[in-house]
Amino acid sequence: MNANAQKSKVNGNRLKLDLAQITHPTNLTTSGSINGKYKFNDKFSVNGNAQKTNTNGQKSTSFGVGADNTSKKLTASTSYTQNKSPNSKTKNLKYSATYKPTDNLKLSTDGSFTKQNGQKSRDLSASADYTSKKLDANLKVSSSKSVQTKSKSIAGGVTYRPTDKVTIGANGKYSKTNGVAFKEVNVKGSYTGDKLSVNGGLSSGKNGNDKTKSLSVDGKYKVNDKLTVSGGAKRKNTNGNKSSEGNLKAEYTGKKIDFQGKYQPNEKSEIHTNFKTSKRDGKRQNEFGIGGSYKANENTNFNVDFNRKDKKNTVSVGGEYKNDKFNVKGNAKVEGGDRSVEIAAGYNPNDKFGIEGNAKFGKENRKKINSYGVKAYYKPNDKWDLNAEINKANGGKVRYTV
């Protein structure tokens, strides 16, 4: 059947109006809508819209009005909408506003009230921000309530820069959701000079029954152009369980020695070392490692490493060789009662053909491992592209893919 459509539009300097009515007898649907906006001046305007639909006797309506104001210091908007259908009925009121009395201060607020099928909910918030050369500050308060959730929170922070080298700051938050409280406070400070830089922080928090406190500090001192000393420490207490850790590092940049853990007697050889100590739950944990590498030429290099952690020793030996067409890499590792060897190789004589393979066998986590794979491709021209692959995983069967 034929569809009828009628549409009219009225345009003026201030008023815009759209009116449409469409009837589709085949679908037994009738709908009508109207939208309008009136602009009083360059700052203030109002708008509205409405729609009604009838589909096979099922009626639904929607209605909305709003207002907007924009000026140099104030920006605000509000809207109200209402939707109704056979299975649902919703009403919503929203607002938002931002006010800037000065270039440094900004005040904001927004909110929403909703009623859906008789169930009410709301979300409200307000905030203030202040920014200047030496001082930054912010504060935000919010509240939310629905059928299942009720929460409120307040958060704020301040940062003060008395000089170009010193910064002091603090921030905190308190919230309560369905009767469970959360609070957190952080204080921090930093100093950055030509030779010395120091950062420190103190925090305290509570989330339900969990309580946490921590203190941390780190710094760096540049003795001269070649020597720099840095270090840090952290102490934490979570529900009475205390832990602490610290580190100290010296860096010396000379011709051959680097106390960051590296010694290079020549361009081909390198010896590196590391040491770390920490204390958790009253137990001291130490980690120590030493290793070396040797680069015979541009194509060949070897490496060996020893590491001791948690009273366990790990030794690994590896090497690599590569050129324009061929590459191979291998590594053997011994860790406690585990031993493993891993090898990978590839051959690419030209852009048309290539083959790659890998294998790993031995024992890891007290379990036997045995896996390998081979992959090849051949592309003689733009029309042909052939690929083949064979692989076997631990404890699995050989798989073929073409």
C-alpha cells in the first residue's frame, strides 16, 4: 500500500520548528513528532521535543524540554525528559553548571534525578578547583542513591610550591558505600636541586576491615660528572603484617668501569652483576647475580649467567649466530633439579623460500618437557603462496598444517 507523508517547517531568526507525521498502513504504525528551539539571545536558549507512536495498538510517548546558558563566567544547562511505553515509564531531570569567578577559581556542580517504573535514583556532585603559580587545590563532594546502592564521598588535594625546587602536596578521600567506609590520606614532598633530588611520601588507608600504612623515600646525589649515588627505602604495614625493602646504587661512568653492575674490559666482553636485599614479614630476602657476555664478531655472541634467589641457584648458558640467510640461537638452563635446553633456527636464502624450526626438551617444574616445531613457506610468484607446519607440544600428538 502507499505511504503518506506530510512535513512542515517554520524558520525564523529565533525559532526553529520541525513537525512531521508519517503513516504506514502496512505496518499499522502511526507516529508524530515535533522539535523546537528558541534562542532569546547569544547566551540563553530553550528547546523542546515530543513524539507519539502507535504500533499495532501499542502506544508510546516521549517528551523533553531543556534550557542552556553560556556566558564568560557561567555555563549552565538543564533538561527534563519523560518516556512512556506499555512496559516502562521513566522520568529524568538533569542539570549542570560551571562558574568561573576568576581565572584561578572554577566551581562546578551537576546532578540527575530519575524515576523508572516507580524506582527512584539520584546522582549529585559539586567540585571546586583553584590553580595558581604556587598553589593548586581541589575539592569534590558526591552522593548517589538507588534501589541497591547508597554512597557518598568527599575527596580533595593540595599542592604547594614555595620555590622552584620544593614541592609539598597532600590528598585524601573518604567514601561510604552501603555502610562500608573507605578512607585514604597521602602526604608527599620533593626537592630537586642541581646535585641532590629527594622524594618522600606517607600514606594511610582503610577499606572495610583492611588497614594499610606505608612510608617511602628515595633520592639521588650527583657527586660529580662521573659519579652518582642513588637509593631508596620503603616500609609497609598491612593489617599488622610489616614489610620493608631498600636499595642503594652507585653509578660511575669512566673508561671501563660502571658500578651500576657492569664491567667492560674491551668492546667484545662484558661482566655484569646485581644485588638486591629486602625484608618481608621479618624475613630477609637476598638476590645476587653475576654473568658475562662475549661478542666474537658481528654475527656471533655467547652469554653465561648465574643467579641466586631464595636459596636457589640458576645457571644458564647461551649463544647466537646469524647472517643474512641463516640464524641459530640456543640456551641451556639448570635450576635446582630442573634442566632444559631450547634451540631455534631459521634459513631464508631468498624472498621466496624460508624455513624455521624450534625445539625444547628437558625438565621444568619437575615435569618432563619435549616439544618441537617446523614451519616452511614458499612463494614463487604473486599467484602462489604455500605454507606447511609441523609441531608437537608437551604430551601431545604431532600436528600437521598445510
